[in-house]
Amino acid sequence: MNNVMVLFRRELASYFATPLAYVFIVIFLVLAGTLTFYMGGLYERGEADLLPFFTFHPWLYLFLVPAISMRMWAEERKSGTIELLLTLPITMLQAVIGKFLAAWAFTAIALALTFPVWITVNYLGDPDNGVIAAGYVGSLLMAGGFLAIGSCISAITRSQVIAFVLSLVVCFGFLLSGFPMVLSLFQSWAPQGVVDAIAGMSFLTHFNAISKGVIDLRDLVYFGLMIAFWLYANAVVINLKKAD
């Protein structure tokens, strides 16, 4: 665990060592505010909740999270520093977890900085803060799922651009898997169990349930398993690629 925390602190500090981190946070905050207040019509709705705020989170993460994850391993492989990392007294899985936790913490910081929106809705009305807190939990879990996918894909290639595009496509697939138009492609020939399994893989299905204030164990397990699976796959990919 000490090895994980050492790598975690090093990686998290590296995010703020360049202006890119601050640019990302500003872009995230501006887009979140713009989509919430203008496209989401927070004032016009006349309801004291953050539903418009959380509605756009999956689509914000779809583009912004791959921008974070694309450098996690692709940059290490391109610059050759991955060999140095692998010589440290740390296991492959510890390295994967440490880098993932740093990226997740960075995302959590960006998410936490949206607190003025929460303060605003409390000033304007009397919202159910328990539901809002659940929405933040669901948003952070969904970001973790996207990051785990992006981290694994970043380990596949040396190109950050390719890692970004592939991560976006895979995450987009997980978002759309619960949509009726997607399920209709399988309903005509696939067993109902397969259709239900595809629907159950949707990030939106599980996130929407949590953002409404219903923290179901099944949704927590889903995100936990999703993160664990992709991080394990991440470690496997690096083991296979480290000789390249």
C-alpha cells in the first residue's frame, strides 16, 4: 500500500506541474456551468434540484476523461520512462492502481470545484441535499469507470491521440448500450437474457439511478466491478507490451 501511495502522490503532483491541469479544470467548470444554467435551464425550471447539472455529466466525461487518461501510459511508453517505472520495487498492479487513483483524485478535485452550483441551488430554494450528494457519488463512480477504461486503452498504444479516440469510442459504447435504439438491434435475434445483459452494461442506467438519490448496492457493485476489470486488464496489457 505504501508503494501505491508514493506513486499516487507523484502522479497527482505531476498533473499540476503543467498548465494543462488548470486548463482542463477551467474547461470542465465552464462547460458544466454553461450546460447547467443555459441548456439545462436551471432557473427556468423553477425546481430546486441539480438534475440539469448531473444530466450532462456523462457527456462531459465522454470527452474530458479520455483527455486525462490518454497520457497515463501512452506517454510513459513513448518517452521510455515506463522501463524506469517497472524497475522500481512495485508490482505491476500497484503501478496501475497508483496511477489510476491519481487520475481519479484529479477528476474528483475538478468535480468538487463545482460546489458553487450546489450553493446556488440551496440559495434559490430548499433542495434535497441527500439526492444531490448521491448524484456527486454517482458522478465520481462513473468518472472512475471511464478512467479505468481509458487507462487500459492508453497502455495499448504509444500515441495519445489514438488512445483518446479509442477511449472515446469504447466509453460511448458503454453509454449507449442501454438506449432502445441499440437494444432493438439485438432484440430481433438475441435471447432476452443477452439483451438484458447489454442493457445492464450501460453507464447511464446505473448513473441515472444513483443521481436520483437511490444508491442501490447493484449499481455500486457494477461500477466497482467495471473499475476492477479494466484495471486488471490494464496490468495484463502492460505485462504483454513491456517488451515492445
